[in-house]
Amino acid sequence: MKPIKQQAGFTLIEMLIVLLIISVLILITIPNVTKHFATIDEKGCTAYISMVQGQVEAYRVDFMAYPTLGDLVDKGYLKENETTCPNKNEIVITSEGEVQLANPPSGAGASGT
């Protein structure tokens, strides 16, 4: 009978250690990635509000009145699907022509002295 050769390979313990390290790395990176997505959404909404504010000013120059979102869509200043932030937050235009979030997040945009 011929002796069986030992083949080099990973042991079960080595595989478990590698899986543990990969799991720890995943647990560390996922919260950081989701935090960055929230920051990107917030910055995108801020930029969108600035763009709509520019359209409000253009409308005011053309028609000498502050518009509603419906007016901006009707006159072609915004497309119909562009009446919310990219993260789906609703925006409103105040009677003074200021563009802002309809429901600002708690703690943000609170004006107190």
C-alpha cells in the first residue's frame, strides 16, 4: 500500500480567522459608508434648493412677482418631476420668495435667539 501524500492547504481554524477578519472589516466600513450617503443627500438637497432659488429670482425678474412651485413648472422654469430634492424631501416657496424644505429635519433650520 502506497502512503498518502499530505497536501498543503488551509486548516479550518485559518479559514475561520480569515472570515472573522473580513466580518470585522465589513462591520467597520458599513456605518461609515451610510454616513457618507446621508451627507451626500444633504449636500445635494442644499444645492438643489439654491438652484430653485435662482429660478425663483429669474421668474421674479420676468413677471415681477414671486412664484409658487406650480408657477415655475407651468412657465417652464422647472420640470414637473423637479419639485422635490433628490432625496425626495419636499420643498416650498415662501410668500417672500425663499425656497426651503417643507419639513426641515429636527434641529436644523431652527431660528431661535
